[in-house]
Amino acid sequence: MSVNGHSYRGTVDLFVQGGGITAVNRVLIEDYLAGVVSAEMGHRAASEAAALGAQAIVSRTYALKNRGRYASQGFDLTAGVADQAYGGVDAETPEGTAAVRATTGLVVTYGGQLILAFFHSTCGYATATPSEAFRGITNVPYLRSVSDRKPGGGYYCDISPRFRWRVEWDGTTLRDILRRTLPNVLGVAAEQVDRLRDVRVVHTGPSGRATEVRIAVGRGEIPIFGPDIRAVFQTPEGRPLGSTAVQLHPEYQADTLARLVAAGAGWGHGVGLCQWGAVGRARAGQSYDQILSAYFPGTKVERWY
């Protein structure tokens, strides 16, 4: 089937919803995964096949665990970053399809149950715990902070183009951004951000990521907690902050914030499988089950069907 110029396996249902037309691709899970793995991991070399295998197993686990997530809207999963990237036939590659076929039916379990199969681009040095990144998700034993350090030095994910990054704001630009984001994210009135006196990290979590940032304004302070930090501190280009693994370096003029520099590590929420770390581990000779046991300690890879 073809929708908006893109090809998909299976069938497509169209229905009117919210004043528009929603297209739902009904597809067998293994065909679905063929359109996910390379959309998430990109084109990978033969020496990195284990990373694709790990992604295939995690994506299969995620899809099965979240069936019915949007049942009231007529589908199971979205095709973007809210769930996992899915590009249909256009996103398929021979390497990705081979990884799906080689791992058919394999999932990650803990205590005989499908795990919460989170993954992200680049952990930067260590993965995060759920409480550092999300609301309403309690910490579980297999989602603890895991170091990504290599035995010989460096980190498995230091091959990522987003391993380290930097964002700069002048005081006026940051104030204007906060006047837009704070009402949308937290319901804080824009007028409350009359001027900026300081921005600082006041608490960090088990992985060292910021879990509370305080914005000092003209009259008092506004606390921003872990799940909201990336959305509140948008870049000057309007993108969310790369991660909460960040150090803030303020500069002042009199009693006003004149400039803020954010020096960051990694990309994404940081919980679970580090995709670039998986590539680094595959290059180091680790198998897909070794990669998964590293990022989800105490779990098992089992055949579900």
C-alpha cells in the first residue's frame, strides 16, 4: 500500500478523526519491525549486526508490551518518537531485515514478564533511571543507571556525533524562550519571568543527570524538575535540550543573568538501551544478548513465539 507517497506492507485503514483523516497500517509484527530497526539505527555495517539484533529485540518487546496503548483512537502505536520510529518499506534495509529475521520471536523479560523496553540515542557516559526522566514510572531493578565506560578507557557511545554538545543563550534570548515554554509546559504565567537573576542545577539523580533546575526571577524562584527540563530549556533554534546530563555555566552583569552556557552529554532521555553504545559494543565483539544484559541487567532474552 502507498500513503502520501510512502509504501507499507499489510493493509491501511482510513477513518475520520478530529477533523482529519487518520491512516492506520495493519501489519504483522515482524514486517512492522523491518520498518523500525533501520529507521531507529540507520544503515549499519556487517560488524555492527549485533546492535541491530539488540534493537530488533527491544523494539519487538516494546511493541508487544504496548499493544492497545491507543486503543480508544483505533491503533496500537504511533510511527514517531512518542513510541518508535516506523518508516514502512521505505525504511527497510537488508541488514535491518536480516536482524529481525535472525531474532524472530525473541523478547526481553524480567521475572517472566515483558520489560519496559526503553531506548535512546546516546547515554553520554551512563544510562538514567526512570525517575530521572519520566513521571509515573517507578524505578525497577533492570532500569538502574549503568556505566557505558569501556574497559580500556573511553565510552562505548563516544562514537556518537551527539556524545558531547553545547548550547548558549544570551540573557534576553533565554528570557524570551522561558516566557514561551513555561506557560505551555508548567502553566507558569509569562509575566512571572520579568527578569532572570540566575539559573542553576540544585539536584542530580543517580546517573548524575539534573533532576531539578531553579530559575531565579525578579520575585522568587521557579523550580523545573527532570521530566520538564528539556522542554523548558529550548535551544535558540526552538529544539528541546539534548539531554538532562548537563552542566550550566552562568555569566552575570550586575545582578542579572547575561549569558548561560549548557555543556551536555548524550542525547535523549537516557533510560534503557543506548543505541550508539550498542553500536560501540557490537564493534567490540559483543553479541546482542550481551548488549541487552548490559543495559537491562538481570533480564533474560526469551523466545515469545
